[in-house]
Amino acid sequence: MALTDEPHRLTVIGNGSLREHLEHRAVELGVRDRIHFEGHLPRAELWSRLTDFDAFLFTTRGLEAFGLVLIEAQAHGLPVVYSDLPGVGDILEGSGIPNPPGDPSSLAVALDELGQNSHRCEALATASLINARRYNITTTGRLLRELTLRVTF
């Protein structure tokens, strides 16, 4: 947030082990007034809150088993800026903005570009909805059945 040119606002949701450190760091960097920290939210409440946001940031440095939270955010029409880790780009199929993990300068550029380019933001929101449909329960069930048939017969 301290490296962005635009006055973005960030909401951090969760009670992870880094929360206290992040709150102190926001104060040190002079951006505490632009960052809102919230505790853990039950899934239904989190989903209802997703419509309040303009984009979803997935800035992990470690591998995720699948990244379900990305698909959930996309199902709510949010453009996704994500850590470019193995497999994540495959899940999103070009419907998000990759960012090198642990590179705050690159992340700031990506956020500013989203904030300044409403057409790109809208295109990513549309691509997000299309991509999320690939993971609905009907499609996933069909693909799992097809895979099971291929490997068992």
C-alpha cells in the first residue's frame, strides 16, 4: 500500500499468525488509515462481504493445495491479483493478474493499473465469472466421474 500511487484501501480478513506484525507494519509505513483489519469470518459472511470489494489479492508466498478462495472470489465477479506460484495460473487460466511472490513494487504497479484502467478491471471481472463456472459442482462432478472411469477401466 505504501508503494502505490493511488489511494487504495485494503481490507485484511483473518486472524493468522502474521496479523499483529502486519498491523504494526502498516503503522510503520504510514498506511494504517488505508488498511482495515477484520477477524475471521464464517464462509457465508465472507461471501456476502465479497461484493463490497473491487478486487481480490492473493499474495501468499507458499503453495496452496488448490486455491479455492480464488475461485470463490471470482464467482463473486472480483478481478484477482495473485502470487504467481506453480499451478495458480492454471487454475485461473489467464483470468487474473500474476504477481511475483514477495515483490511489493510489482504488486503496487498491478494495483495502480487496475485502479486506473476501468476497462481492464471490467474485463477481468467478466473473465473471473467465466473461469469460476469451470469449477461449479456439476462440472466438477462430471470431470471427476470421467477421470474415475478412465483410470479404473
